Amino acid sequence: MGIVVIGAAFVDVKGFPNDSYIPDGRNAGRVEYVHGGVSRNVVEDIANVELRPVYLGLVDDSPLGVAVVERLKNHKVNCDYVRVVPDGMGTWLAVFDNNGDVAGSISKRPNLDPIMDILEEDGDEIFSQADSVIIQVDDVNINILKKIIALAKKHEKKLFGLVANMSIAAKRRDLLQDFDCFICNRQEAGILFLDDFSDYSREKLCDVLSAKVVNAKIPAMIVTMGGDGAVYATKDGEKGACPARNVIVKDTTGAGDAFCAGASIGLTYGKTMSEAIEIGSHLAASVITSSENVCPRFLPQEVGIDIEVELD
């Protein structure tokens, strides 16, 4: 069946200034509407490596909802488990500065409670055939998250956790012990561990993360550091630091999602932690050089995955 991704779909409304961005002033520029949401982005990134993933989520009963499903299907995402419900999608409004970084944003989150119905009806079928499962830890309520963990254990599937709002995810930190790997950025890791990692070098963060992961009994964590690369650590004491790719940044939106997709792909199909991070860095670099939220099309072999796929 491929990798199963569970979570919310969003519509991103992004504003870009023509000149130097003035925080308290009026800025002439352009506005773009892009399909978004961490989970929706991740499943499309995986599809763009021709790996035919499955999306389990919700969309609105509106033309925008129809468009989201059509786009995913065009990218060869299995949408058999997507349900159409009122107010099924979220909205993210963001303004970017001249460096391609978010200057300010507002997010309206959707109600994902109907996902429990999908899991109750089709969960065993979905998980039994999955190669692995990815869930945004803060996306769903605690009961849905526990249901997903239980299904992953029952069917012995690798489970990967992502995050968008660490303030919510941190309240569920005990459940991170049930994930094969949890992926977040440096700021989010600081919230999780009640620390400030903003000025840490790769090497220092690697050492600190290793100690915290061992003490928290989290099986594995990857922490991204933007232009400084990424670090990883496991509860068995394995750790490492990897540099970022040197590219020209246009828009950082979706880079973290692409990294998570790439790292999860690697860990699903037998790569080491460092090899998985390299795949994540590859996909992230391809995103930040464009205004798209997702990576361009790659063959699995281009990112180091030795899987033969049928190209339609």
C-alpha cells in the first residue's frame, strides 16, 4: 500500500512584498493561494518520489476541497480514505519578508474528529497493508492519537511523528516513547525539553539531544536546524550531526515537511539515520529554492531508495 500519512489539509494564503518588508506599514506585493498543511504536504512530497502513498484525512465540501483531492490524485496519492465533511480543512495566512522567512502568520485549525470513524471502520485494513505510518502529533485529539499508536503496534508498523504546534505535542510527550522516530526543528525541541537550543552548534545540540533522548526513553529523534543542518539521537546512544545543503533560499515554507517526508522515506525503506537525514535534506533543499510547498518529481533511485516503480 505504501506509506500512510494521517492529518489535516490546509489552504495556505501567502503574501510576498515587492520591496523591503515594513512590519508596521503597508506593503505592495503579491498574494498566492497554495494547497498546504503539514500532513498534506508530506504525502505529496512522498508521492513526488513516486512511492504511491495513502492519505487519510478530511477535506471541505467545497470547490477547494475538491481541488485538494484532485491534486493529490494527480500526484498518484491514494485518496480512498479521504472523507468530505463541512469545515474539513484549515487555513494558514502568512506574510513573508525579503529573506523568504515568515514575518507573521495566523492559522485556523480544522476539526479532525471524524478521522476516528475512518480508523474504527478501516483502520485494520489500512495499517495491515501500510509500509509505515506518519502522523502529526498535534493534529488530532488524544484518543485518535492513541488509536493510531495501538493500530501501529498491533500490525507491527513503523510509526513516525511530526509536529506543527509543539505546545500541544509537549503535553503528549509520554506518547513519543511509542514512535519509531520523532522529527521536529530546533525551536520545537527546545519547547519539548524546556531548554533554549537557538545558539547551539550542531555538535553541541547533538550531545545535548542524545542525553535528553536517552533519559526520556524516546526511541529516536531528528532535530532540524535550518541552514545549520540536522542532528539525530536514539535511546541506545547512537547520535550524529549532518550539514545542510548550500542553496539559494526563495521560500522556506514546506521545507520542514519535505525533510520529514524524506527522512521517513529513508527510515521506512531500510536506511540508517544519517542516510535518512540526507534524503530529507535533499528534498528540503529542492523546496526552499522555489515558491512551491512541495518538492519536484524525483525517481526513488535519485534519493538513494532502491525500489522499482511503475511510471504512468
